[in-house]
Amino acid sequence: MADTILAVTGLTVSFDGFKAVDDLNLSIDKDELRVVIGPNGAGKTTLLDMICGKTKPSAGRIEFKNADLTKLSEYEITRAGVGRKFQTPSVYDDLTVLENLEISYPKHRGVFGSLFFRRTREIGDKIRAVAQDIYLQDELETKAGILSHGQKQWLEIGMLLMQDPELMLLDEPVAGMSARERDLTADLLARISKGRSIVLIEHDMEFVRKIAHRVTVLHQGKVLSEGSMDQVQKDARVIEVYLGM
Amino acid sequence: MSFDIAVMQIFNGISLFTILVLMALGLAIVFGLMGVINMAHGELMALGAYVTYMVAHVFERHLPSLMGVYLFFAIIMAFLVTFAFGWILERGFIRFLYKRPLDTMLATWGLSLVLQQAYRSIFGAQEVSVPMTKWLTGAWDMTEGIQIPLNRLFIVGLTILVSLGVYYLLFKTRWGLRIRAVTQNRAMSGAAGINTNRVDAMTFALGSGLAGIAGAVFTMIGSTNPLTGQLYIVDSFIVVVFGGVASLLGTFVSGFAIAQAQTTLEFLLSGSMAKVAILLMVIVVLYFRPNGLFAARVRQ
Amino acid sequence: MSASDRRSFIKAGAALGASAAVGPWFIKDARAADVIKVGQLHSLTGTIALAEAAIVDAEKMAIDEINAAGGVMGRKIESIVEDGASDWPTFAEKAKKLLQRDKVAAVFGCYTSASRKSVLPVFEQNNGLLYYPTYYEGQEQSKNVIYTAQEATQSVIAAIEWLAKNKGKTFFLVGSDYIYPRTCNKIAKPTIARVGGKTLGEEYAPLGHTEFSSIINKIKAAKPDCIYSTVVGGSNVAFFKQLVAAGLSGDKQTLLSTVVSENEIDGIGKENAAGYYACMGYFQSQKNPANEKFVKAIKAKYGQDRVVGDPMECGYTAVYFWKNAVEKAKSFEVAKVVAASSELPLDAPEGNIKLHKSNHHTWKHARIGRARPDGQFDIVHESPLIEPNPFPKL
Amino acid sequence: MRWLSKGELFGYLSLAALLFLVFPLTLDPFRLNLISKYLCFALVGVGIVLAWGYGGILSLGQGIFFGTGGYLMAMFLKLEASGKELPDFMVWSSTETLPWWWEPFHNFFFTILSILVIPALFAFVLSYLVFKKRVGGVYFAIVTLALALTLTVLLVGQQGYTGGANGITDFRSVMGWDITSDESKRVLYFIHVVLLFAVMGIGAYIIKSRLGKILIAIRDREDRVRFSGYDTAMFKAFAFTVGALFAALGGAMYSLQVGLITPTLVGAVASIEMIIYVAVGGRLSIVGAVYGALLVGFAKSMFSENFPTLWLFFFGGLFIFVVVFMPNGLAGVLDRFSARKKGQRESGLNAVPERTKA
């Protein structure tokens, strides 16, 4: 238990009577890279939404480093050390790559702090380092709106890196990427997963196999199976869900 | 408060409810289904009122024997004229603004100024008097002390009719299906072979036409002048938003709530204070239900 | 679209080149010696336009008549019309423009008290002269204003006394929520008490309100002999229509208003107003040569359908009051014109009236009329000339 | 990164030249006073650029703050004009004694302090609570509209304390200094212009700061900003509060220079007009908003002087045209023009962000 960073117990939420997540239990260890898979509508994105505070659960607890996240608002959860990347890349189109990263710098987040903010050398260095990591070092002055889809995905990951979260929630980070970009992203994930925990949703099994430590399969809002990629793939229930449907 | 007065107050509440619904229904359709905030909705109502005025004059001059039923023709004409006008407006400039809903509000506000001046130039700044339909004046004497005004009764009936009509149109016909399809997923509907431009124009025109009906009917209880529309727009707007823009049912419920609150408070307090109380009630409710009374909880 | 509208429409098109529009900002107009400028400052747009537009017409007619007869002291009157747009700051802006840029000798204008209050400092600071042609609540007297219509005591007291004597002693007071109705009711209540009557209720509807059913129910519950109404504007139309629909039409219920003239009845609808009473200084149905000439001229100029109400007549007489004062003073200077106005008589359409010796108001008759189905009034009562008393002790 | 773009620099310089030199030298006192009046709305406009253009918060109730500033100033001016007497409108409405909450407004400095604090404080408390609840877009617009209406009804209804529909009029002096003469109007004009440039400077600073970037980010993707660890409600409330403060300053200057304040300046129509000024000038440009206020005010005066019966056609037509064809107002057109000349692609910042349907 000592190295558990996130413990989800009895998590439930329903939309207009439909239970998107139903009495779900999940635990993530420190430094773990967990991949969550499951058919459409299994509740994957909703799970991440609830962890990061976007959706409030109807019941259950989400414990992160001894704090119950269900009681905090989004920005408090972020400040506690949880970072979230969305399914469709969500970056600030009207701002440059540099500004996008700078906004994500985890200090001066109060009104007056940001009003009198000056970019110090230290911050500049950090921005450049992150830009390097996400392959955008040459695009710092480009407006985010005109980046390619894959570059936007990277930029959003970069924004999380600026926050230096202990737990990263990534929703389909390689969707819409070319094969080469996927490889680069796999490298990127391998690099950044050092020293932090990652929960990642992905459909691309090739990609999952490449990066996952452990895999959780969701189905109809519940955990169907959990274990290594190989274990999971042999699980009869998983095969039924994926092939039988 | 005696029993008689209580009965009449209850009727007043119902009557105001139907008036608000009639006022707001067109706006709710245009706003809720298309996201267009039409600040000229009131002026479209005024257009309906002026059409009624003209129809009344034509009947007075040429068909005096049919004056008793002119209102029915006027209502139909008001609907047709505002429907056509709405179509023109939609094609003329509303359609350029679909991606900027808040801008529709500003542009249509400019339109409302232009229309006000148009009415003033054509009909004069003074009120025009629309003749009353004889059999609708006066009251139905339920008992010695209870009088129910006939024209209000008429409005109640008409609102029920119009509401059923709108319900049928939107939920039971192919056309309604198309409208709902387009509002839910424009691209998909286009791909499915629906002429989205046409549906947009039809929807806006329908909303406008309903404003025309409301305008025609309100000549019985209110005044008709170039600024008539201004009196109604804010109330309509509040009814729609209070109910939740995505929901026509919400419009009905909020109309009912506001009407009951208003008639009760007006009886107990002064007119001004009643108004203040209602506006504050709307603010407080919006605070607790930020998307209006009827907003479904959905996964984004 | 009227002919003059059309003309200005064309003018508008021509001026869109902007030079005509921008010109007046920088170039001061050359002033011709043989014309004298006056201003007409009323709302042509906005909520009050429905009452004021007609006054502009009546004033214009008086100006045209005077010009046709040779002008004032040999100079033709040139009228500059400005739109106050039913917006008090705009009134102040336009008043400043008329006084400071156009340097008009007099302004005929304003309808609501609010608009008058907004221009009052402008007239006092620029030493202008305003003729105010609308019945109002009193409580004011300025060296720069001549008031040609009734102030409240001249109509309210006469009306209440007449009602109490002829119609009954219990009253219900209904008004729009602003200063005129509140002041009128402030005068009405002690008057009702003085004549031995009783005030059963007092209600105010927000300006522009169109839903009167609750107030009407309160009236029904109180069962007053008389309703005294100071509801104004579009609200009035709604109020009367809803009264009739609720069974309180003019043949069943006594109602008297001090703000409903023939002009308002046009909008209310003749059949809705029939049987109700109004108290005014002037009615179109008055029989005398000056009035017959006046009504005929209005109809000839603006169409046979036009009706004439008290404010129109007061606007018309205001122009003549000014002309006569100028000719008596032999000067256009404001102080001299004002001095010459003291006790100045006029044979007006409403009969022989005169300006007060010192308080700038007008000695007027109070007339009570009952609305007929044709929109005209049967005059049922006419008082002798009443001295204006803008600051009554109550 | 440069502090001002070439276009902005040109805008500021030309505006300074106009306001400090051209207008005072060429216009007569009446016209100069009109300019002062337009500039009151320019102050509001700068605030709207911040709140609406950058923060994405459309308020249909800026009149609340404009009016509050105006009424607070008017209370002081009226008390001074009345001397030892009760203000005239109170006498007419049979208010016998000065209400206690009028008393402090005998003091000029208290008045100034109240103008700076009361509207801003109200705006902050209101907007923070409301934004915290995620009331946004058209719902926020309605809340502000309803508040503006409420305040109007209260002002009109409480005639004995507020002057009712007439408003408060007839001011004479500030601490003995006559404000009605042409000379003092000229002095007030210059004070006003200096104040305006100060406000524009503050606005520009906010926009260029990190806070400005965060506002843009919130406008376009509020969700994302929350997940970057910001209390977005606080930022929006800040932008709205600054907008309210500027509006209150505009209202106070209005009372001083125009000489009256009325409930119509608080209501829905006035509030929408204020938005229109900014829409015409350009919602993303501070200089644009000032030009917008000048231009619309000028157009309104000119049209209504020359075509008193038809001016609304032009005025309404102008709005429709600007909103439909110039979504970023005049500033947007100029930007696009200069961008095209330089052969650049249109900058993303100056394109109206596509908003999702309300």
C-alpha cells in the first residue's frame, strides 16, 4: 500500500439513469504506466473525467496521496499533482507554443501573480527543455492553431510536463498520428514515465503492447480484467467482449 | 381576499402564463434549436400586430359584414407575413452568423432599430387602434362576482392550439425530425441528404411566424405602436433562458412559474417591487441551475 | 412615408458622401438677418414619440401661419427640429446645440417632466427661453421657461371636486410609476378628504407595463365609485382594453384621467375609451371661432383623420404667446420677452386665456369631457379661469 | 516580443493627436462637450474589451456599473448644488430628511472612494459567485441583463431617494469650482482624456501580461485552463471587475460633464449600446473601442441632427453591417488590411474565435 498513488473505490456515476461507471475499483502504483482499454462506451474517458474533477461521481472515493479528489475542484486537483490530457487535443489556438507552455508553468497561478509575472531565465530554460522533449523546439513562436494534429497532441503533453504532475492522465495520445509520430510518442512516453505515474487510454493494441506495464480492461463501467498485456489477452471474458460484440 | 377575487387571480395567472408562452415560443425555437438570439423577436411581434391592423382596415372598408371573424384571417395573415419575412431575414443575414451566436444578438438588435423606424415611418409614431372583435369584448360572468375576460379566454385557447401544433410539427412530422436532426448534428444531417440551408430557413421562419401570431393576438390586450416589441422582448428572453434554452418544455415551465409569481406578487406588492422580486428570483434560480430549469445532465 | 419624410430620405442619400454631414461640425453657419431661428425639441423616436410627434406638427402649423402673415417683427421664423429620442441626456444635448450653436430665440419643446428637468439647467445657464406645452405636476418655476399647459392643481382639484359632487365619494387612484402620477395623487388625496370622500386604494404600474389584471382585480375588490387614472403611454392602451374586457367599461364604471386627450384615444381605440372622463384645458369639440379655424387648419394640413388634443393646442398657442410677447417687447431678447409675457392675453382655440403675472404659468379653464364612441368628448363641465399655483400648500 | 504592434502604435498616436490637439483646437465648446460625452462610453469600452474581447464574458449589464458610478457622483454634485437645502427632487417626493446613506456624499473624497470601490466590489462578489457556479455565455448575459433591469426599476420606483425616472439633474460645482462654464468644461475634458489614456494603459498592460494570455486561454478553452491549475472563476471575475471599475469611472465622468444621470443609462438598451460601441471599434482592440465610442457617438449625433426622423435607419443599418461583415470591428479591418499588404497570413489572435453554440 505504501507505493499506491491512486486508489479508486466504489466509483459510480450515471447520466440520466445510465450508469457510465458502476462501482469501479482501481489502484495505481507509484511510477506505474497503466493502460486502460475497453470497447466504446466502457467508461474509460468518464473514469479519467472523474479523477481529474471534470465530472463529479454520484458515489465512491478517489484517493490521491491521502486526499479525496471527489471533494476538490479541477484546479485544486491539478495543483495537487494530477495532469490531464484530453482525447481531442485541447491547446490554446490563439496563443503561440511558447505561450501555451508558459501558461502551464505551475507557479504564479493567482490573479496578481500572473499580472506581474516576468519570464525568468529559469522558466525560459524549462520551456525550451520541454519543447525539446516534445519535438517542438523549432515551433516556439508558432500559433498553436496551425500545428498539425499530432503536434497538438505533443503540445498538450508538453503542457502537462510543464506542470510536472505526479499522475498523468492521457486520453488516446496517439490518435490521428502517423506511424512515425507514434514511434516518437512511444519514446516520449517512455522518457516521461520515469518518476511519475501515468494512466493512459488507448485503442491501438500495438502501441499498448509497446509501452504498458499493466493493462486494465473496462466493460460497461466495471473492471473486466486486469494484468499484463499477455494475461489480459488470454482472458476469455476479454476476448468475448472484443470479439463477441 | 375574497373567494371571487381568488378565482380571478388564479385565472389571471393562467392567462399570463399563456401570454408568456405565446410570446416566448417562437424565440425558444429559434434560440433553442438554432442558437440564434433574436433581439428583433419583439419587432416581429409588432409586425404581426400591424398586419392585424391592416387586415382589420381592409375588412372594415370592404367586408364590414365579416368584421366578427376578421381576427382569424388576421392571425393567419400575420403568421404568413412574418413567416415569409423571417425566411428573408434568415437568408439575408442571419445565416452568416451561425458560428457566432452572441453576434446574432447584436446584429438583430440593429435590425430591431431599423424595423422600429420602418413602422414609425409607415404607420406614424402614434399608436394605431386595432378594432376589437365584438364577441370577444366583455367578460363571461361565471357568478355575480367572478368575471373572466373573454379575450383572455380566447388567448388561452389559442395558445393551447398553437402549442399542440408546434409539438406535432416538431415531434410527429418528417420536417420536425429534420429540424431536430440538423440542430443536433449539422454535418451528419447534411451528409444524410438533408438540405440544411432549407431547414435553417424554415426553422427561423417558423419562429418568426409564431411571433407574428403572438403579435396579432396581443392587439386585444395591449397597444400597437412602433415600440411595442420592446415591451415584450426582455420578458420573452427571460422566460426562454430561465427555462433552459435547450428545452421547449422548459419554456412552458418557466412561463408558468414566472406568471404565477408575477400575478401573486403584483397583487400583494406594488407593481415595481413585484418586478424586482421576479427578476431577483430569476437570478437566484440561474445561480443554482446555471443552465436554466431544464438542462439535461449529459456527458460532454 | 410622408412627403417630408421622403424628402429627407433623399436628402439623407445625398449627404451620405459625408461632407454635408460633417460640415456643420467645423463651419459655423452664416446667419441671415431676415430670419429668426426657433427650435422645436421633441421626441420623434423612442417611447414618448407617440405623444410628442403630434405636438411638433401643431407648433409647425403655428409657425407656418405666422410666416404666411409676414413673420415676427418682419422676420420669417426658421424652425429647427431636433429629436430628443425619448432619452433625457439626448434632450440636454440637443438643447445645448439649439442654444449654443443655432442660437435660437426660443425653443418649443419637451413633453415629459424628465426631459424638461434635463434641459432646465441648459436653458438657465445659456439664458435660453423654453415654451413647455404639456400638462405637468407643477413644483417648478424658472425664469427661462413659460408653461402653457395646466399644472396639476388646475386639473386635479377641479376633477376631484366635480367627481365627488356628481359621481360618488370613494376613489381608487391608479398611475404609472413616476413623478407626474405621484404628484397628482399627492394633490388628489387631501382634496378627496376635503370634499368628504375616501381613498380606497393607490396603485402604481411600472412605466410601459402592459399587464393590468392584478390591479384591475384590486379595483374590483375595492368597488370604488370613481377611478382616477394617471396611467400614461402604451400602458394606458393596455389598461383601458383590459378594464373593458374585465367588465369595467365606461358605461358601468366612472373613470377619469388627466392624461387622456383625443390623441391618446386614437391609440386606445374609441370603443374602449367611450364613457370614460378626462379633465383637460382644451377639447377638440369646443365651439368657438378660434377653435373651428384651428381644427380646420390642422385637418387641412395633416389630413382629415387627424384629431387634436390638449398638448397640440398648447404647443400651438405657445408659438403665438411667444410671437405676441416679442412684438410687445419689440425685441427677441429673452429677458424682455419674458417681461412682456406677464399677464399677456391670448384668444386661443381653448378660449381667452392669459399668462400669469409672475409665475410663468397660464391661467386656464379646467374642462371635463366624457368620451363619445366617435373619439370626441362631450364637455360636461367647464370651470372659470383658474389661477396657476405650481407650489400648492397641501 | 514587441510591446505594441505597428498598427496599435499608430492607433494610440493618432488618438492622442486627435484628443489632445485636433479636437480642442478646432471644436467649439458644445462639440467638445459632446466628445467628452462619447469618451465616457470609451472608458466603458476599454473595460468591455477586457471582459468580452479577452475574457469572453458578455455582460448586458455594464449600465449597472456605469450608472452606479454616475449616481454616486451625482449624489455628491446634487448635495453640493443644493447647499444646506434638501435636494429638490426629494422635496417634490415629500422626503422630509436626507436619508442616512446620502450623508457621506457631502464629502468629495468619500465619493471618489465609493466610485472606485462600490461598483467594483459588487461586480467582484457577484461575478465570482456566479462564475464559480459555471454560469456562462448567454446565461451570464441574462443574469446581468436582469440585474440591470432590476436596478432600473428600483431607481425609477424609489423616486424620493433617487429622483425616479427623471434621474438627478442640475449640478453646479465641485468643491466650489463652477463646472458649468465653458472654461471648466475644457479643463474637465483634458482631465478626462488623461484619465482615459491611463485606463487604456492599464488595459494594455493587463492584456500583454501573463494574465491577458490566461484570459484568452479561458475564453477559448476554459476547461483546459482549469486543468492547468488555475481558478478560472477568479480570473474571469477579475476581468469583469476591472471592466466594472472602468464603467463606473465612465459614469462618474458622465455625471460631471453631461450634468445629469438618469435610469435610462442603467437599463438594457444603454447596456447593449455600450457593447455595440466596442463591436464597432473592435472587441480585441483597446484603441479600437475608444474609436468605436467616438465614431458611434458622432454618427448618432450627426444622423439625428441631420435626419431627425430617419436616423435610426442609418444607425441600425450600421450595426447590422458591422456585426455581419466586420466581426472584429474597424480594428479588425485595419489589421487584415495591413496584414494583407505585408503578405502575411491573418493572425490567429485577430480572428474571432469560433464559439460553440450556446
